[in-house]
Amino acid sequence: MTDRFDKVLGAYLGLAIGDALGATVEFMRPREIALQYGVHRDIVGGGWLKLARGQVTDDTTMCLALGDALLKSGPAGLQNFVAHGDDTLVRGIAEAYVGWWRGKPVDCGNTCRRGILRFLQDGSLSGPYNDGDGGNGGLMRNLPAVLATLGDDAAFERLAIAQSRITHHHALSDAAVLGVGRLLRGVLAGDDQAELRARSARWVAAEPVFRFSPYRGRATAYVVDTVQTVLHFVGEHEDFEEALIATVNQGDDADTTGALVGMLAGARCGAARLPQRWLRRLQPATVRAITDQTSGLLALAQSREDLAHA
């Protein structure tokens, strides 16, 4: 396993681990979690969604839907979108979200549902700016956009915003999608813990709404709360397991905060160093889908780069 593939696979599997671990305590408060679990540290399923052990939620399955759409489009489709503004790729992504929704996912956020239904009704690839779109749905599923555009920051920015605005058209959502995506790109490129913290500090200096110190203890689906939680816990804990346990025990939108911390911390440690007890608990079909898609997205990034320089 190459170092690059190990980091990328670590990010994707880390996202799924955080999703599955956090879903059990989603919408609970820290005191409730402590009373019921002491410290929640095992992938056991259950929760308000009554999940099977190792089952993931929309955080992971929407990522897989986005990744499938990108692979279906191929390097030419991505290049046409980036270079010429061709919306065929974005339409394919929207259709993938429709297919995901029609497959009766275990959960679907209200804003994601509203955006998908709008696309079905009028074919629009972005709704009007909406003050109610400041949730974390565009952020939680953005990992494949990062991977498909490795080596091209401008392509990443265009793709990340386009996929997010299908359901979430809000300045704070845009900023979060780009900011967390850039942090991940930095870690995949070799940033250590000190540089991750430095990048986080530069980001919140430029966009103070995401300032996370002192941490306010809010981990809701409001994208500001989500980002503050992610930056706080991934910065406080260098160890993957410590970072994830601390995050999900904050409760609230724990599947998404867990997924995003798992993504960043998983990229930092790599797939080979992920806790095996958690990996073994993930459903095998999820692990296979993630592993296959990781290979495909890395190949897509390389092929598009080759095409762009041909």
C-alpha cells in the first residue's frame, strides 16, 4: 500500500468509522451519554435510528453517491466542468443524490431532502440563497470532491461548491466546505499535527465565525457548531481513537462530527493504523465500497491531471 493510498483510504474509512460510532449517540447530550454508556467507545448500532451494528448513515452513503457520480462522469466530464463550465457533471451528481434518496436511506436531513425534491421538480442545480441552508449536509459528503481533484485546488473549489449547493446554498456552508476540504488536502499532502493546527488558526483568523477557542460545547448540525467541534477535537487529540471518542461523546450531531473528525484524523494516521476493533465492526459491504471507490477516485484525479496537461 503506497503512503498516498494509505492516507486517502484512512480518511474515507475514518469517516465511516466516525459515522457508525457517533450515530449511536446522535441527538443525545453529554450528560445523557455519560448516564447510559459512561464513555461511549464501541460501535454497537442502535440509537434513535435503531441501526444494525456497524451500519453507517447518510454521512457515508451520500459520500458514496457523490463518488459514484464522479467516477461515472470520468476524467473528461470533470475536465469539461472545470475548464468549460459544462453542467453535465453536476446534473449527474444531482441525479445520484436522487437515486440515493429513492433507495430509502436510513436517514435524510430536511435540507438535503428539500434540495433533492427541488431538483426533481424543476431541474435546477442550485436553489436560491436560503438562510435556512446553514446546515452541515454539503460538508459531510464532500470527501469525494477532495479526492477527485487532488493536485488542482481551483478544480476542488468549483466542484466542492457545486455539489454542496445542490442542497445547501448558504455562505457559511460554502466556507465550511472549502475550509475543511483544504485542511484535508493539507493532511493528505503531509501536514503534521502542528501544521493542521496552524492552518486551522489561519482559517479562523480570516473567518472568525468559526473560531473554536474557547470551545462553546455545541455540536449541532448548524455548520458553524459542526466546524467548531471538528476543529477543537481534531486539534486537541493527535491520536485517532482519542479524537473520535472525545468528539462523539459531545453528542448532538455526533454521526457527522464523528465522521468529519474521523476523516481528518484517519488521513493523518493512515488506514494501516486505524483501530482494527472498529474496522472489523463496519459492515463488510461498506468497507469494500469505500476501498474500491478510493482507488477509482485517485485514478480519476491522476487521469484528469494527465488530460489537463495533454
